[in-house]
Amino acid sequence: MKGRFARFLPGGRWLGLYALVYVIFLYLPVIFLPIFSVNTAATPKFPLTGFTWKWYEQLPHTPALLDAAWNSLVVGISASVLSTVFGILAARAITRYRFPGRRPINGLIMAPLVLPEIIIAISMLLVMLQLGLSLSLFTVVLGHILICIPYSMTVLTSGFEGFDRSLEEASADLGETAFGTFRRVTLPMVAPAIISSLLVSFTISLDEFMIAFFLTGTEPTLPIYIWGQLRFAAKLPGVLALGTLLLLASFLMMTLAEILRRRAANRAHTEGGVYA
Amino acid sequence: MPERTISDRTMPDRVMIEIDRVTRSYGAFKALDDANLTIREGEFFSLLGPSGCGKTTLLRMIAGFDNPTTGTIAVDGQPMAGIPANRRPTNMVFQSYAIFPHLNVEQNVAYGLKRLKLGTAEERRRVEEALAQVSLTGLGKRGATELSGGQRQRVALARALVMRPKVLLLDEPLSALDKKLREQMQVELRRLQKAVGITFVLVTHDQYEALAMSDRIAVMFGGRIAQVDSPKDIYQRPVNRQVADFLGGMNFVRADIVDETGTSLTVDTLGFGRVRTDKPSAFVRNGGTATLGIRPERLRVLWDDERSEFEVAGEVVERHYFGEVTHLVVKIPGFEAPLSVIETNDFGADDLPLGAEIRLAYDPEALVAMAD
């Protein structure tokens, strides 16, 4: 009797199997990308024919790709800096002050996270055209700020929350000016959260397709370039190589961002939380 | 003031802080109502009261984090109006300690010195000196997040003392520590204050802390200062029932005033009869009645055939054992309420059965008249 039930208990055989299937479901498609990107054959199918770096070596010799990468860099940096600046202002207000409408405002700022991206993209396109803005990287940046702000807010709020106000008072008490206090106490305390927010929004912008597709003019970003290349079967291995690199970059930046976010949250909480 | 304490006599009478008719209002609510105080140089002064009594508001106004609605604050003869916190000759130990978590112990202590541009050698010397004063020598490189509660408190102290302020302000500095550490820090703080000679102003809601450390105490209720006196006078000669109650247990007896002179009161009571006592420093007569009080530890159980000139007899109705002492509640014929008695356990007060008939001796000197 005991043995039959034990199999269904946590840690039992079935739970382990379930977890394995779960992880395979999540990551199997992603694993194919790097595997086929180092395969000598131009068509992605098994059995593998041999190992090669040649698809990667061709990447820097493709001018259109380099242009797209440059565009993505410009858009990513602009969007991440601006969304972090707006995020700092909003997160500071929401964590520091108690004002009427605080929760609804917070909800509205976070809403783009759950809106269908295609709806956002179409509405933004309509607005841009109404405003008479011609489509360019600038309009893409505007769109990306909109979808990056919720991510920036999440990261920055957890960095600012529990920031003990008496730290700034202590600095003033010890003779420091308002600007000196910001430079010597506030900024170093929230720096990890700010860097984390920059990394997260840069990654979001780098990987984003839908909004960029609708709002860009003649200048493609990397995901749009990839989309364009898919029409040519011969270009597929290059796309796979590029995709692998993007995947790797995103993964590294997100990991770093999460490490920094946790550090910022810990730092604020060990000070304020214990005695609050 | 009825009599001067030892510390009063050895201290110069120079005024360090002058609080003159200070009121702090938030709309219709007065957090502090017409406060007047004179704190002397080198004094260990405590602001004592329950939460919301205005003690922290007053401390923060001295520090410059808040401003009086009306009235003036002067430190060392200099009016503080319009002077921001970073240019006042005061430093503060915060309740949360507010240790900068991204700096180590040394950097925390040197934080305020950086602006003074003393040069590396002098700065190092002063940091070391401050760390030695709070017994943290050798922990300079320790990270702020690796410190225990007691150590954080010492860093906060060192960081403020290193600035050599004219006044050190302490906002409930011991409330986050456990009981044993708190008692140890009380002794240390007192010793440190005597050694550096800086005026200390302490905010606390713990009456034992205030009694153990202070030269003088201001007891506050509801934004008003009720009494300013030495610990002994505050405890033994409270100005009214509220102060008496806050400082510890006391038996109260209703008293009718028979005669009032400049220094004494004569009252008639049920139980203790006609009593003549010293008048509290700030006694304000309110009609023809007053309250007569006696602290429970000033009543003593008379054993066997021991006799006293002043004694009352009654029956034990409650007994509470506290290890070193036993609290007895004794019902006495002729008294409106039973008397609380605190008796040490060396004669067997912990073995007195309920219902036992006992006699209590009291010292008429321990009877104190106060406002209702």
C-alpha cells in the first residue's frame, strides 16, 4: 500500500518525469538553433553532416546585417536610457510618496505588459501618422519606450522600495548638501537597480519585432532583418547563427540584470526593512 | 527646583539649548504645544513620554529636520531659524541607525569628515579615536551589512561623535536592542557622555532608561511638557498622577487640601489620616482636592511582633511572584482601594497565603502629594 502512494508524493518518480518533460517542452526548440547553426549542411534537418563555424564567419561580411545591428544598437540604447529615466521618476514617486490615485497610476504604467503587442503597434502607427511623423528609427524608439517602461518600473521599484529615508537625513545631519547626498548616498544605493533596468530594457528592445516592424521606415532592426532573410532558403544558416548570438546576448544581459536587481533590493532592505 | 543634584553642582551653568515657546502644528493638531526648555552644557537630558507625545518632533526640530510653527530654538546662543540640518552644530543617532549600507565601518565614520578636508592623517586619527571611544577598534574594514545590532549602534554613535558636535541627539537609540544589551549600553552611553562632555539629548519611551542615564528628564504628554526635574525628583515627587503613573506603579489616595504654603501641603486622607508633605516643584492647585501617593516598594511588610510608628493592617488578596520580588495586593479597611506592595523575597513574602492578615509599615516621608 505504502509503495503505491509514495510514487505520487513530491520527489517521487512521476514528479521527476514531469519536470523533465516540462523543461524539454520549454527549451527543445531553442536548442535546435545553436545545433543547426554549426552544421555544414544548408538545410536544417537531421542527421547532422558536420561541424563548422563558417556561417558565423560570414556574418561580419554582410553589410545589410551590420546596418541592421547598428540600427538595433541605436534604438536599444535610446529606448533603454529614456525608459530608465522615466522609470526612475515614476518608481521614486510611487515608492516614496503616498498620494491619491497611486495604485491606479501604477496599474496604468504596468498595463502595456499585458496588452497584445500587435494592438499597441497598430495604435501607435495610427497616432504617428495622425501626428504627421514620418516612420523612422525615432518612431521605433518611442514605441519601445512604451513597452520597456513596465520592465524598468518593476526593476527600479524593487530597488527603491524600503530605501530608508533616514539615510538621506543622516547624510544631511553629517553636513552634506542635497546634491552631495544624492551623489554619495542615493545614487550608489540605487545604481545596481538602474544598471539592471538599462540592461533589461535594452534586451527587450533588441529582441522586439512587432512594434519595430510597424513603426520603422526603411531602416530595419535585427529582428526585422532576420524576418526578411527567411524568404531565402540559402540564407537560413546565417539567420540561425545570428539568432544564436542574439539568444546568447539576451540570456547574459538578463542574468546580469537579475543579479544586480537582487543586490539592489537586498541593499535597500537590510537597511530599512529590519527596523521598519 | 526643590534641590540641586550632585551633577548639577559640578556642571557649569552655561545654557546649550534654549527652547522658547515652541509650537509645531499640523493643521489643527498640535504635535508640540508651547514647549519651554533650557538644557545646560554637558548635561545628559532625556525627553520621556509615550508615543505621540511630541518628543521626537522636538528632537527633529533641534536637528533641523523640522521647523517650529511658532517659537524659537537656539543652540549655544545662536538662533537656529533658517539654518538647515547640514549646517547645525548638532549630530544625531537615528532610531534605525541609518548606517550607509554601501560603505564599510571606517567609511561610515569618516562620512562627515570628508567635507572638512582635514588631510588623510588627521582624518584617520579622528576615525580611529572615535572607533576606540565606542570599543570598535579593529572593525574599521567590516562591511555595514555584517554588523550586529549593538555594533551598528556603536557605528552610528562614532559617526556622530567624530564630528565633535555641541549637541548629540539620540532618537530611541536602544529600542532595537534586546534587554541585556540595552542595559549594558545604558551604562556605556552614560560613561561615554561623561568622558566626552558633550551635551546629550535622548528621546525615549522607557522610563527606566531615562531614570538610569539622565541628569534631568522632561516628561511629556500630548504635545506638552508636564515636568522637568532630576530622575529622583521625577520619580519621588511627580507633579501629577499621569507623571507618577508613567514612571512606575504608585498607590493613589484621594486627599482634601487643609493647608498650602510655598513649600508644603497638608492634606486629609481616608486611611493615612492627616499628612504634611513637600509640595512638588510645579504643583498647580485644582480646587480643594489633590492626590496622595506612595510607591509600592516604600511599603514594607511587618513580620511577627515587629512594630512601627506608622502602620496599617489588612488582608492579602493577590500575590504575584517575580523571582527577586513579590507583588502583593493588600485590602485595608478604611481605604477606598487596596494597596500594592513590592516586597523582596528574603523574609518569605512569596509564601504569604491569600487571605493572610498582615501589617504594613510606611515612611511618612515617602508619601507625596500631587495634582489629580
